[in-house]
Amino acid sequence: MNKVLFFLLGIVFIFSPSFLTRYENTYSYDYDDIDSLLEIDILELNNYTLREVFEDTSLFDTYQLVSNGDFNNGTSGWTATTNTTGFSASNGIMQFEATGEDSYIYQLESILADKYYMVIRAKSPSNTFNFNLSGIYRLNHSGSNNYEVLSQVITNTLTLSSLRLQTGAVGVNYVDYAYAFNISTLIANKQYSPLYKTTFDLMTDAEIKLEMDEFCRKPYLFLDYETLGLDDLLISNTDMDYWYNLYYDIVNDSVDLDTSSYYWELVFQNNQSQFENITSTWQSSFQEITEVVSSIKGFSNSLYDFISSRQNFIFDYFEYIKKSLAIIGDIFKPRLPWLPASPLY
């Protein structure tokens, strides 16, 4: 009998018009300025924002020997020899053409006896086109006249003085980027490898080359984990790809608020404290329900008096349930469109 009475009370309050109309959405996800999503603290990133992680903490340039290696600043930092023509840069692509032998553009740089990683993305009609250190340790293009990405890890035993982009044949050469990193420093500093989940001092040259190839494709992975306070071994390549994809979508204004799972992830992140508060309230409410059930055992007043005495508690309890289901529903509906609609949200 007592269980029946409590069940009836639940039915009364779940389907009462006042209960269904009193719900007011108090969590936030309607950002007028989509860029503000970059400023939300991310729990999995030690409460750093997307902007702080992907704009402020990359080590990509820290061990870089080449100045303006991506030509985003035009031809700044580079000098052309006399046998070169058409030396220019536009939209991050540099080009030049040989007019005689030994044509190259260069930077002067003291290159000590250490281990280095070299990489270039370039297009050339000649297999004489190469990226080199003072004329040695060359990365040669095949001459396909298509863009190719070439890389290597070398152990330099000399003291060298320049980095060169060089060709020995006529034809226009295009360079997207040319980088050189001091790997010996990375090994000494025990740089973490998301790809191999270990540190550079424990990796072979072949493994370091593949990790550096990955860093150059995705510079955001070359993070200062110590500054971020992240546990290197717990942050996977896939995890960082996930957050970078969201960052990329936001900065390129390509977030579809109706379907982006990344966006809804941030909704959850931004409302996590409220969600936790609701969960805590649920726990307290269940404790009070236990007390309600106990009081029903000694129930001697009229049903009307009982409902009146417990109306506010029962209403608030189901109100919290409804709010929580609304939050969960808004987060997961875009990810799981096959879920049936709930009458509670």
C-alpha cells in the first residue's frame, strides 16, 4: 500500500502541467561570438583553453635552425646568389629559378657537430634541386615537378655555416617549407613522442624521423608538456588530434553548431560544474526519498495533508531530474541522432 501511494505521488507530479511548464534552461551554450569557445577551460587539458594550448605552448620553433622556414614572412631571412632569378614568396610559397651553375638561396647559420632532422616540401622539374647544409647532407627532389615531402635524420661531424635551397638546372622551383631541428638537444631534453609514447633518448633515428615527420604535419603536437602540466604518457596523439580539430574548426569559422561533436563537447565542459552540482543534489534527494518512504510507513494523516507537506521536495526532485536529462540530451542528441526524443526536454 505504501509503495502504491508513493508511486501515485510520482505520477501526479511528473505529469502535472505546472511541472512540465516550470522548467527553465539555465545552462549556457549559445555563444554569440564563436571565438569565445577558444577561451573555455578544458578539463582533459589540465583546464587550459584551446587558445593557450594550440597558440601559446608549441615548442615547434624552439629547436629550429631555419628562420622563416615556412615563408610566411615573405623572403625575410633568406638571400639569393647571383645565379638566381625570380626569387620571391607569396602566400607562404617561395620560388626561384637558376640562371647558371651553383644557384641557391641560403641562410648563414653555425651548425655544430650534432644530430639534425631536415625536412622540405618542394616542387621542382629537376632532380638536382635539394635542401642541404653547406652543400652536404642533401635532400634531393626527384624532379617530378610535383610537390614532394622529403626528410632525414643526419649526424653531422663537421662545423658548417649555412642552410641552402639549391639547384643545378633551369626551371622554376617552389618551396612550401624547409626546416632543420637540432635533435641532439631534443634527445638531451627527453622530448616526448606522442607517436611512440616514449622519449627521444630511447628512440632510434628511424623512429625520431617518423615522429618529427608527424610534428611537421601537425606542429600543435610539438607541445611544452611541462608548462601545461600534462602527463605525457596519458596524452595520446588521437586525443590531441580531437582537440586540435575543434580548434581548427573554430579559427576557420567552420563549426556547425547543430552537428559538431567537438562543439557539444565544449558545452559539456563549460557546464560541468553545474552538472556535478545536479548530480550531488540527486544524491541528497535520494537520501530524502528514503526518509519519505520511512515516513509513509507511519502515515496516519490524509493523502491531501501528506502531499501538501512534501510537495516542494517532490517537485524540486523531479525538476532536477528533468534539468539533468535536458543537459544530457542536448549533449548527446547531435552525436546520437537515432535516439528517440524525450518528453522531458
